[in-house]
Amino acid sequence: MSDSAGQHDAGHLSFLELVQVITTVAGPAFTSGALLKTGAAIAKRAGQQEFSNFDAFIAAVTASQTAIASFEGQAKHYGKGVFGLPSCPFAGSIKTYKSYVGKLPSDYARVTEQYNKLSPVTEKLHVGHNAGVSPFCCVHQTLRSATADHIRVAGKPVVVYQLGCKSGSGERGVADKFLEMCGVSRETVQNVLDENMCCYLVSVQQ
């Protein structure tokens, strides 16, 4: 982000521009897949975490002491495994790019549309499926779900379902398929998104 002298973070600018360049050269499907693979690759570097029970996991999330919180910050538990994330971890990069360029590239919408299409990969990860609102959801949602593979609660694996997301402009996306799978109402997700940018569910597998 810019400082008082007007300097902009080159890393932020470069990453967002790279997404546009790749889309122009290789198309939205390639870009969406590359961003998804980026999130999965980062998740592989996460350390293993074990929690004695779900209450201990919730406490760790609230205190930003989970592998997931290490890259997205503190989330709030709304009950029955539903969490809301108040800030998008890419918000700073987006703000920097907009302050320098003026607006996000129009091709970003094509990448997001591709990401939201039904696919075996996004279904396995429980991401996308209309819950994406920007290309950065490709990375963020995948990173969160894949990182959950490294978490155990009472010795049991954890699975994350992306339920909904909200862009900086207020646009919302909801994954109805995952809502049905998790038994969560649209009203619940919309209420969480009233206060947050992201809504997801954490389930301990039996």
C-alpha cells in the first residue's frame, strides 16, 4: 500500500497484474486452475495441528492460533461450525491496485465465472460453486480447505465447506449445494455476510 510519499507496494501490484496477464495469454480457465493450484501448494507447507475437542478448536480460531488463521486472520464462530471472516486477506492488495490503476481488470470476472463452474476439483475441496466473488477466492478458499487437511480434532479429520462470500463492492455469492450438504440455511449465511466478507463451515468427520 502507499505511504505518505505515495509509494505503492510492488508485490501487490505485480501479483494482481500477473493474474490479468495470464488471463489474457492463456484464458480464464487456465488462470483459475493456476490460482487454485497455488492455494493448494501453499497449504502443503502447513504444519499439523491437533485439538482435544471442537471447543478447543473454536478457542484457537478466536485467538488466531490455527494454521488457517495464520494467513486469513481471526474468524468468529456463529454456532454449529459456521464461521465468519470479517476481513479478506487480499483486501490490502486490492486496495493498492485500485489506488494505482483505478479499478480491477474486467477479465477478473471471467476468471471468477470459471472458478464457480461445477468441477470435480472444486467439489472435492468444497469451494467455488458460486461462492467465489473474485479471482482471489480461487487462492483463498482453496488454501483454507486444503489447510484443513492438516488439522485434527479429537484425532478426527476436519473438512471446510465454503458457504458464501462478499466482495468489497458488496456483491455476494452463495454455494447452495454446500448449504444443502451442511444443512445450513441461506438466511444464516446472509446474516453472517452482513457482518463479514466470508462464511464457511468446519465439520469434524466421524
